[in-house]
Amino acid sequence: MIVNKDIHSFSPFTSLPPELLIEIFLTCSLTGDWHIPLTLSKVCCLWRDLIISSPCMWQIIVVLDSRRTMSSIRTQAELWVARSSPLPFNVVLKLTDFERLLPIMSCFLPNLARLMRCTVTYDGRTHETSLSDLTLSSPRRIMHHLDILLKSPFGDVSGEDEDDIVIFFSCGSTTYRHISMKVATTKLPHAEMVNPLLFTSLDISETAFEHSVRSPDLLRFLAHCPNLEHLYFHGLCNDEGTLVAPPPAIALPRLHTLLLEEICNQRSILSHLFLPALRELHLRHINVDYPLEPYYVPEEGDSDDESHDFSQSPHSDLHTGMGLRKLLSRSRPPLEVLDMDLSDMRTKDFRWVFDKLPDLKQFSIVGSDMSDSVVALFVPFVVGDGNGDGQDGERMGVRLPQLSVLKMYSCQQLSGDALVKALRARVHYTDHATPDATLATVVISNCNDFTAGNAQELSWDLHDRLHVS
């Protein structure tokens, strides 16, 4: 472009009305050059004033990430978003590095209510999603859920999963809008992610071993999600090996629900989270029958289990138990629900964990190798002498004193007689001593050594509180 320094003396331009000039400028901006508004604004003072004062000139934000720093892209996003206000804007992303999709999108999330359309081009393919529903006027908008799929872009050759690249959706009313986002990326960003992600819920799913997440990268990413209340991480049981350095400790002060599924790095994740508000913990499909790499540093409790109970998953049992120990020691959360589905611990870890959960109301376990030694932990025990509520005047107590729901599925190593003995002793004590904190629901399903006779005997004390299948 030839810049005429004396453009004011050129009558064809000076005589054009501002509205026509703007239309011409808008046509130029459609060429796809991201810096067109800036270039035109440098021609003369007239054009500069006209372009800066015209929000419509800044409504199309074209981001080319080739050889550009995230700082440059972020500056562009902030400038275009500010100058297009109060009008809605469209974003066009032309990516050469697909891992930068989420960092770039984070630049626009604070103004998501004005984003009308997002177009992503990568490797010659284009995906477009409309966000018109998000422009509904609402006094309050809440960044609700972020769903991250770790996968290759346009991985399905049939094209059926193209909506997984990036899509926004919302729900609610004209008063409250809950805004959610689904995005695909090959890697969780960390160093480049400056803008906080203010979603209250996060779901991360690995789809292939080559895109699995190491615990330090996951923790660094979580540091950019300070408002999280729900966190779900679905892995592929890929052993990340031995860490060479400790991961960062990350605080999520609002998180009250955590789910970890099919992972092998549960110890390093649980050990480096500070979750003072955690109320629900779900551990699913974490047991593995193959050796795992040792933790990067030995800690108290790493010694062998003195009970030497049978286990089909001794390595993952150790990692799960030690991770829970560190999480509970650091956070001291008011945990109310502990759900362990094919996720086990050593006997010594069950004992340690049960002693640290005074607020637990529901305990559910599936496919555990727990022995009668663990079952015996439900029995009341003597905590002192004299003036107590025991038969001989001892002061009695129970682990998990608030426990009201106990569910046990497919636990094949425990005996029915031990379970009857433990639960009868517990309800005999708690029904009398703490009637507001006693077992209200007991489910025993598919535990082979728990016979019909055991069920009949236990029902004499639990009555309709017992459910057997």
C-alpha cells in the first residue's frame, strides 16, 4: 500500500462521507489480514480517527499464530475486543500449532458473551461454531463447564467428530446464563496460559496414549483454574514413570468434588493438591495388576503393610493409599463421600484414612481385595478408661463416626461372618450412643462369602436398613 502523506489535499478522499469510507475499510478487512485496521489507521489522522471511533472495524478478529508469540496474540485480542465494544465480534483462528488453541481461546473468554462466531482452521480443514445463544441479555453470566478432549485435531477421518474441535453452549434463563465450552487439544497448556479459566467445572479426558497427561503438567494447568468446584479426570492408566522433580503443590480452595478414573499417577496428583473444601472423592478403575515406577521420594508409610493381606494390585494400592494420606494431611477436608470403584488400598492405609475422616457419611467400594482386617475397622473400640459407655465402663468410639451409608460390591476376600460381627457390633453401639449418626443404609452385593445365612443374621439388627443382592 502506498501511503499518501498529504491525503487531505486529495479531494476524492476528503469528499467521501465517513460511512462510505468505513464500508471501504470493512471490505479491505475481509481479505483476512489480521492487521488491516492498524495499517489503515496509519495512513492519516482522518483515517485513524475514523477507524478507532468505529467499533465495526474491529468486529472480525483474525488470529494467525504462525511465528507469533502468545504475548503478541494476547495484545491483539485485548485491543480488538476493547475497540469493538459494545458490538459483538467474530474470531477467526488460523492455527499452525494446534496446542495453542486453548491458550488463544482463553484471551476471549472474559468477553464470551459478545463472541458471535468462532472459526478454526488447521491443516487445510475448517470448523465453525456459532455462539448466538450466548448473546442473550442476562444480568449475570457464569463460566460453568470446560470439557477438554486430549486428541489429534480432526482425528476422525469420517468427520463425525468435528464438533469436538471447539464448541460453546449455554443454558439457563434471561437472569442466569451458564456458559460451557468443549475443546480438543493435543496437550494441556501451562506456561503460555496467562488468562485464568474461570469455569467452575472441568472435565479432562485422554483419548490416546500419545496425548496422555503427566501429573506435573496437569497440576500446572489446574493452577489457572482457581474457581473450580468440580474436577473430573479420565485417563488411560498410562504409567508416567519416575518423576525427576516434585510437581508443584496447587490450591483449589473451592473444589468440593473430585473424580479420578483410569490413571496410574494418582499418588502424585493427590499428594500435590490442597483441597480444603473437598466433600466428594471418587476413585474409579485405578487398580492395575502390573508394577508401577516408585514415587520420586520415599515417605512415612511407604514400608510394607504389616498385615500382609492378599492383593491383586499391590503397586496401585500403595500409590492410592499414600496419595490419600498426603491429601488428607495437607487439606484436612470435610470429606463426606468416598467412592472407590476398582480402586483399592493396603490395610494400613484403610486404617489411617478411616481415622482421618470424622465427617464421612457415605463409603462405597467395588471390587476390593479388603480382608477381614479392614472389616474389623468398623467395630467400636476402647479409647479410654472409666466413666464410659462400654460394658466395663470404658470410653468407646468408632471410626467414621458420621457414617450412615455403606455400600460393598464384589468384595471377595472378606468373610461373611466377619462382616456380620463388625456391623452388628457397630449398630449395637451407634444406635444407642449416637442414634443421629448410625448406619441408615447398608448394601452388600455380589460378595460370594456373604451367604444367605449371614444376611438373615445381620437383618435381625439392621432390619430394612440392609439391602442384599
